[in-house]
Amino acid sequence: MHTEESLKGIVRERLRGRRFVVVSNREPFIHRWDNGEIVCVQPASGVTTALDPVLRATNGLWVAHGSGDADAQTVDEASRVKVPPERPRYTLKRVWLSEAQEKLYYYGLSNQALWPLCHVVYQRPVFEEAHWQCYKQVNRLFADAVAEEIGSEPAFVFIQDYHLGLLSRMVKQRCPNAITAQFWHIPWPNPEVFRIFPWRQELLESLLDNDILGFHLRYHCLNFVETVDRFLEARVDAEKLAVSYQGALTKVRAFPISVDFEAIAAEAATPEVDDEVARLREHYGLNAEFLAVGVDRLDYTKGIPERFRAVDRFLDTCPHYRERFTLFQAGVPTRSAIPQYQQVEAECRALAAQINHKHGTADWRPIVFVERHFKPPALHAIFRMANVCIVSSLHDGMNLVAKEFVSARADDAGVLVLSSFTGAARQLEDAVLVNPYAVDRFAGAIRQALEMNPEEVRQRMRRMRKSVQRHNIYRWATHIVEKLSGLCEEMEEEAPEDDSPMERLVAAQAGD
């Protein structure tokens, strides 16, 4: 089994002294003012969980947007700070963005163009030239920050997600001895969808400057390769998932991300979580015989309105569950400055009110909708008290909530109702799979979950827990480190010494 310690061992053995650099929009540690004092917090993030041990093991570098209101007060003259604060092990270098840059780059191109384009949920993308120009400008800022730290030093640069789609080319131009990999955490659409992106050639060319390009699923890898084949004059090997373009070779690979199973399982089994279960039930009046839960960002891709409509239909068709069933929905506000997110928040509130008015009584609400973020142990308590956890995303690269729920259920109880349009559905085959667009079948899936034989519930949960335990977050990080180190070994062992780093890389991979 892959663990944090085994990952550290792989890092020490395989990286061979090369510097390991992570670049992401979100930072792994945030400094904030709290009652006149600066506190440092680590945001909940699967990427942070996976990559923090790698950085600690290598004394590496993490480059990210400094978003905390006390971030500027904690860095040196080069915008660096050692983290974690209690025992510094690596360097966090912060990139500073103006309010206008954040609006155009993050809320604009990233989340009004690329996000809806890649999540095929019938939300029309917004393409504005000003957004694209700012996106390029911010990517250059990140590239400058990386170059300031590594220069011509041999390094692995691991780029995270769709916010930094132009970064690899910019880093390679500034840092000739860098090997770059990028993980695209959201789906990649088919060529017919991607063809409407106005700047498709520049984005594709930049992504192909990565030595490795990772997605959650092989399906997304195939979509990307087909897209390149459609729009660029490149040599594409669809079987080996490799693209040769302008003298460079890019390997496209599937690396399904996961969670820290052991940590979640241990935290969810503490007495503190038991106390939190009782507190939440009392505070929110969760006294129904059967409890379903949902924990999602208030994003139009998560299928929360569809979930509410399914509950409405379920109660219409199964009236004997009235006053016996409640859906507790935790909706985390996100990107509220974007009109489409304001709309989904308003729709969720209105639907919950309508359904509660239609079915509810003075002492019972079928939907308890809470707009807030829950941290452990409350989050684990929500998972622990559920008979059913519903994940109804309309399109999702993976969805870690499903895996977190499974990890938290050491009692082998609880049923996962999971959208078949999530990457997690490929691994969690013992969930009750559902098409969230089909309201009657969705309602039927809720009933199936509630009425499942207890022994079948236990068997399904045990198999899912075994799968998540085996394919945990450290396995994800280990596989990526092994691929990166493999590139270095090929370059060193097979290439002539007088070739450039890129020529050596292409020569080494030519037969792969």
C-alpha cells in the first residue's frame, strides 16, 4: 500500500537531486488576520494533501497565488516564506495579482470560458479578448516567478490545472533544463466542443510543451489526443497516447486522483466526530428515520437542483417516506461574483423552499439546505450519520466527495448514489449509479438505496473501501513522480552528451 513514507522514499530515490517545483493557482498555506494576529491555515485540497509530502521530502518549491490577507506580511523580499510554519521543510513563493487581474484571469477566462467549455453541462462559455490577454499576462507572471528561482538549474516543474494552460511553454523558454508535467484536473471535451474555443491553437501548443500531460481518465486522454489530431499538424499515436509536435514529444497519461484514505478513516472514527453527529442532528433538527446527505460547492456542474427535483419525485411516488426521510444538503458558496453561480444559488434556495412547502409539515422538512463550508470533524460527522450520500454531478473529472464518504465509513454502512458522469464512477462500481438528468430513475435510485438489504450494503461498502484504500492519494503522487524520474533516466542513459535537453528527451522517447 502506498503511504506518505513510501512516497518520500520514492522521491529521495528517484528525483536524484533535481529540484521539485509545484505551480498552482491555489497556495498550500494561507496567512490570514484573525483577531489582530496572523494565523496560518492549510486549505482543504486533494492536491495539497498529495504534493505537500513530496515538497517536504525534497526541500522543494511551491509557486502559487498569494490570496491571504496577511500573505504579504509573512514573506521575504523575494516573496518567499518557509512552510509549514511549525517545522519549515520547503519554500512557498507567492505571485501577487491585482484585483483586476484576478477578475479577468480567474473569474473570467478560467471560470467563465475554460470551466464551462470542459464541463459539458449546457452552460454557454464566455469568450472575451480581455480575459484571454489577462490570462496570458498572469501565466507570464507565474513563469517569471519559477524562472527567478530555478533559472538553468535541472528541475521537475509540476503544473496544476486549467488556470495555467500556457505556463509550460513559458517555463521552457526561461528554464532550458526544466522537465515539465501538467495535470488537468477537469474533463477534456471532445473536438466538436473544443473547436469553439477562439484561442485553441495557442492553448494546445502550450500544453504540448509538457513532457507529460495528465488527466483523471483515459477517456479524457483520448479526447485530448483527438483534439490535437483535428486542429494541429502533429504526429499522433492514439494507441500509445503520445503526440509529436514541433520537435517535442508529449506523453498523455491517466492518473486518477484520490484521497488520503487512512487519515480520513482515522479522523472519522474519533469520539469528537461522535459528539459532532449528535450536535448536528440537534442543531438542524435531523430526526428523520432515513437521512441522505450531499456535500458540494454551489456549482452548476454538481447537479444540486437535479438532486432536489429527484427528492420531490421520490416523495410523490413514495408518500410513505414523508416525515421519515430528509436530505441534508451542505452547499458551499463559490465564485459568487459570477452571474451563473448566483443563479444556481438562487435556484437551489427556491427549489428547497418549494419542495419543503409542498411536502413538509410543522415538524419536518424534506430538504435541509445549509449554505456553508464544513470542516473536519463536522464534515466526517455528516458522512457518518448518513444512510445515503448523493453525488449527482452533471460532469466531473473525478469527484473526491464520493471517495471521502467511502473513506469515512469504517462501519461499512451507508450507500453511495453516484452520477455515472463522474470519474469516480469508473472506480466505485458498487455505488448505485444514476443519470441525474433522468428524474424518475434518479428518484428510483434513492428508493433502491434506502431499501437495500443491510448485508448487501456492507458488502458494497467494503469493496469500495478496499478500492479507495488501494488507490489512494499517495499512489497518485507516486506514479507521477515515477513517470517524471523515468524521463530523466532516459535522457541520461540513452542520449548523446552534446545534445540539448529537449533533443535528448525526444531521442529517448522516440521508440516509446
